[in-house]
Amino acid sequence: MMPLVSTTLPRNILSIQSWVSYGHVGNAAAVFPLQRLGFEVWAIHTVQFSNHTGYGQWKGQVFSPDAMRDLVDGIAERGVLGTCDAVLSGYMGDANTVSAVLDAVRRVREANPRALYCCDPVMGDVGRGVFVRPEVPDVMKERATVEADIVTPNQFELELLTGRSVKTLEDALSAAHTLRAHIRQGGPNVVLVTSLLRDDAPEGHIETLAVSGQGAWLVSTPLLPLDPPRNGTGDAIAALFFGQYLKTGSVRDSLELAVSALYRLLELTHEAGTREIQLVAAQDEFAAPAKRFAARSVA
């Protein structure tokens, strides 16, 4: 008799990000999509808030770096760090949190040298500016991105990390290659640039750019009239891209699948008229987007 469930165990991802009880940002935007892609996710929260800070008011607490290290210790005591295939990090509000995250990356890599690290350098955005402590951009540039295999900045964060202004596609490619030269060598060495709005792009569209040793590709989607912009979209696409890359090993395929899933997520959010992204409603799109936006080579 055939078994009722697969005996193939899912791969494991350690995700260190913020958490909200209401809505979807940080781990609350990343864990579920990764689970729908078939991964086990070991979540460690850097903060636990009632809701994201875009509302202007929230309750909750910031967890200390030592609290995060304690959780990694506890996982290590289970003897499972060697089965961790990847680490994903998001919002890190201060330099001490960055250190704790990098300690976790180091411990995972010691147990499994093949493990990949994806750093989503959550620091700011157009219109909001920088929303982390003043020392974080430099620490992120000099420490966190250096250890990463994949970095997923938005356009604002790409400019912050490279000191380059991004107005055109050529600017974006140049800045992405500058960042690639700065991050960890020997791994995939991928830069994913989200929320790209360049002067020389078709009107009414927003783009996502992926640059790696395999080449460079751009995906364009219609710009949905979401005002205010919805929080958590960057967290979601970083998780979707990383998860798809771990499954496929293809930067182009991962870009197309992640962007296509995110577009439908935002489309459903727009149709519903909700302040929070419709993560659960869009769940079937994460594994198999109904409409796939094609990437074009811009190498």
C-alpha cells in the first residue's frame, strides 16, 4: 500500500524578521508564502508588535539580541542546525541586532556550509526615508551584505547601500553590479532590486530587476493604484524569490514566479480595498501563479 503522505522531508529555512499580530509584515508576510512553497520555516522574531508601524500607533516590544541568540542556542541543542538549508533576514533595527543575525548565519554555515543567506536590507523607502537607527545603513553595508549570497533591496535601499543615484536602467544595473561586487563571493551572488521606478521606463509600470553571474533580467508589471502603498510587499517578494531560487536554482525563473505571485497578491488587495495585503487569499499564487510575467534580458 502506498503511503498517504510523501516521505520526502521539506527543506528548512531560518527566518529572522519582525512580527505583527495583526496584518502582514516581516515574518508575518514571509513565513506563510515559504510554507506554501513547501519549506519548513524556523521563525525568530526581532520585534513583536500589535500591527505595523505605518499606522502611526502600535503596542508591543523589541526583543534583545541576546533573546535571539538564546533561540538559536535552543535550536542548536536539538541537533538540527545541520539540516538548515538557508537563512533569511529582514528588519534589523539596530547594529546589535545585525550582529545577532550574523552570529546565527555563522552558526548555520558551520553546521551546513552549503546553506545560503538572503539579506533583505530593510532600511527605508521613497517617501518615508530611512526608518532605522542612523548607524544601521553603514553596518548593513559593511557587515550584513558582505555575508549575504542574495540581497534584495528596494530602489531606495540600493541607492543607500551604493551611494549611487538610480534614475535609469543603466543606473540600476551599475548600482546592482556595484553591490554584487561587495557581497559574498562563491555563492549565487544575486541582487534583486524591487520597486524600481526609473525615468526611462514605460509609464504606468513598476519593475523588478535581478542581477547575477547568470545575467540580468527585468520584469515589468502594471502599477496598481494602491494609496498608501501597502506594507509587507518587500518582505513577501524577498521570501518568494528566495524560496523559488532554493527550489529552481534559476534567477530568471525565480524572478518571474516571485513577481507574478506578488502582482496577484497586490491585485487582490486592490480589489478588496484593504489596508493589509491579502496574503491568505493569494496563497495559491505563491506556488503556481495563474499569470506569469515574462522577464527580458538586460545584460
